[in-house]
Amino acid sequence: MATCTDRTVIITGAGGGLGRAYALAFAAEGAKVLVNDIRAEAAEAVADEIRAQGGQAIANSDDITTLATAQRIVDAALAAFGEVHVLINNAGVLRDRMFISLSEEDWDMVMRVHLKGHYCLANILGRRWRDQAKAGQPVDARIINTSSGAGLQGSVGQSNYSAAKGGIAALTLVQAAELARYGVTANALAPAARTSMTESAMPEVVKKPEDGSFDAWAAENVAPLVVWLGSTQSAHVTGQVFESQGGRISLGDGWRTGVTRDKGALWKVEEIGAAVDAILAEAPRPQRVWGS
């Protein structure tokens, strides 16, 4: 049996790039797919592609950034397929500027689409799954969020995007802790692939090889991990942040309490410098901010 038979998945930003790759891969594993993209024609094209291959899919172009419009997305999936088991929060935008050149609109747009967009559908579905669990119905649900290397290490010229993606990683940890009792797991992915966003930001880096060698930037490389995380096989994995690019899967190490000096009493200001220097000398060097 395919790994996602009888499971329904909502995928945002699924009209192209990574979202399209996820939609096709889920459908190939037996899932019923709601393809959400604000570009209605793009969403319909992916849904048509799935149906042409014998799968089940519907297209949806409702806005993910308000509870009212996100509810319409959930309602459409329920009307078509009866239930929702998996949410893939994938949609995103870029407004790249150096920090002091960012406009308020640049900041708000990225926060709205990434952070609030991750909140709305997960909040609606989380409440649904909680109520089902409390009513004694078995729940085996998944939230898969999208962070980024920019959110984990920072990225020059992307302070708004980095802040939003870092917030998503932290959100995932809290969702995992709070929703476990209801049969819901929450994990995040920091994918690296050729998409419209990466092609606009670093076209030469993500270019497809012309010699027929392994295409390490193909979106299809990331899809198997996402499908597995959405399957029933991944119930034991939650609160994790994975990085994926080409043939590589890495586990994000995350923020944790590191090297410590505890005086056991109030520090004097003149003592702080030596203590901090000792901590930094002993601590592992952090990864560099992208672009630095």
C-alpha cells in the first residue's frame, strides 16, 4: 500500500516549485491533495496534472493570511475529501533589502505571509484535531512548516525573511509540545531547491546542470522527506527541524544552553568581560550568516 493512502493533505504555495513537487509526490503515494496557491491558474494546473495521473486533487486560491479565508481552504478540503490529516505550510514571498533600507511594507508583507500564514491554517486545523481527540476519535495528524537556512543562520539582505523563518522554527517547537496530547506532530523543514524565489535571488547558484549530472537543486529531491513526515510512519518524530538539499538530509541542532559560567553570586560589571571571553573561547564557533 502507498504510504499516504486515505490521507488528505493541504499544501500552500503549491502552484509551482517545492509546493508542486510536494503535491505530485503526495498524490503518487495515494494522498488526496488540496493544491492551494494565490495564483488560481497555477493551482488548477497542478491539480489537473495530478488528476491526469489518476490521483485525487482540487485547486484552491484562497488567502492563507486571515482566519476567515483560511477557513474556506479547510472547508473546501473537507467538502471534497471528508477530512484533513496533513498541513504543509509552504507558501512564501521575498522582499529582500539591507535592513536599514527595508520599508514598513517590506517587513509587514513577509511577516504576514510567512508567520501569520503559518498560524492561520494550523490554528484552525489544530482546534479541529483537538476537538476530535477530546471526543475520543483517533487522530494521527501532521503539521509541516517551512523554515529556511536564512532563519536558522541568518542571511545578509534578508533580515525580514530570516526573522520570519526563525520565528517559524520556534513556532514549530511550541506546536509540537502543545499538540502531542491530541495525536498531532509538528516538524519544520529548511529546504534548499530551485524555485522562483531562489532563482530571483541566486540564479547562477541554482542553475540546472547542462551535462545531465545529478540536479542537486531540483525541488523533487526534497519531496520524499516531506511525504514521509506526512505519513503515518512518522508518528514518533516531532519538534524537529530538518534541512534538505539534493541528496542530503540534516537535523537542525537548534538553540540550546551552551557554555556557562555560574559565579553563584551577583556579578560585578568589571568581572563580566573576562567571563564572556572565557565562554566564547570554550564555545564552538557558530555557523556564519549566509552572505557574510
